[in-house]
Amino acid sequence: MKSIHFTNPHRRKHFDFFNGMNHPHFNITANVDITQLLPYLKSNELPTSSSIVYLIAKAANDIPEFRWRIRDGEVVEHQSVQPSFTVPTEETDVFSFCTVAYTADARIFIENAQKQIAAMGTNPSFEDEEHRDDYLFLSAFPWVSFTGMQHAMHYHPCDSIPRISWGKFFEQDGKIWMPLSVQVHHAVVDGIHVGRYFQLMEQMAALPRNFLGAI
């Protein structure tokens, strides 16, 4: 982890401007073309949810601003951020959090995710480790091909952890699409960074072998 110091006066003004707001977050929702991704997952016998979590986490880890967090009015950058995502449980009809340490190796990550998902099914958790902010908060909403999303969160003290959700796949114009919602703190992540995020997701979904390998 390292401290980020804004040496450019305009970048510092940008940070201060949005960091002083009561509601400093913005959310972009768009559809990602997964036409090539789904048959690739099927032919390689890869689990859909864990593979999507990996791609979502990889895109975030590849963009430094998605690893920035606000602490006491200043910014730190984590070396990596860990996906904490929602999974169903056998205990009740509400979800459990499931946190898996991020690794760039898709095979290792997906294997670890499958084990952790199974464990959460019978031993659910609703707590993240106190004082940690090196998370990505992810959630699946497989019932609806949503066109927008708003997440519950604390605004005071500041919460700068990105929230990323994906929805029900749907077919349109001969392609398969996945709704993807990205909610971020505007003081650390700007529109250009979210744009890069969607571009990365589109690239990985179009060429899954280059990022997931033949596992």
C-alpha cells in the first residue's frame, strides 16, 4: 500500500470538490457483450459465476484508481483489492458475503472461489473484517436484466469501495448481453476510469482464452 499525493493543483481541486459532497458517488450501468464468453466457459467446464467474479475483479485490479481508498481525507493505493461478493445460502433466503483473495492466476482464483462459495452455503457470513478497505463489493442480481442500480452504503464516514453488480443475461440482435453496474466514489474515480473499466470487461469477454486460459 502506498500514499497518493496529488501534485497537480487541478487534480487536488477535483478530489476536494467531490470529497466534500454528501453523496459523492456515481453509477454507470451498461450492457456487456458476453456472446463469446458463455460458450467458452461451457466448453472449458468453467463455473459461470466464479469466472465472472474473476473478470470483474481483474478489470478493477488493472486500473489503479479502482484500488484507491480515502482515509482521513487522503488517498492510499492498495497493491490489490479483494472481491467480496454475494452468494446464496442454505440457511435462509438472504445472501451471504463471500470473500476470495484476488490472484491474477485465473485457475487458482476460480478454484478458491468455488471452495469458498461451498463453505458459505452452510456457514454464511455477513461481516467484513473491521478496518479493512481493500475490498471490491460485488453482487449478482440474476432475476432481472436491470438498467440501473443503487447500493446501500455509509456516506459518513467516507466509503470509497466500488460496488459492482451484474444482472440477468439476455439476447438481443443475435448477441447475449450482461447488464453491468459500476458505482464509485467520484473523488478518486472519474468517468474516464469507469470507461476504461467497461472497455477492459468488453475485451476480456470477447477474448476469454487470453484472460482465463484453457483451464
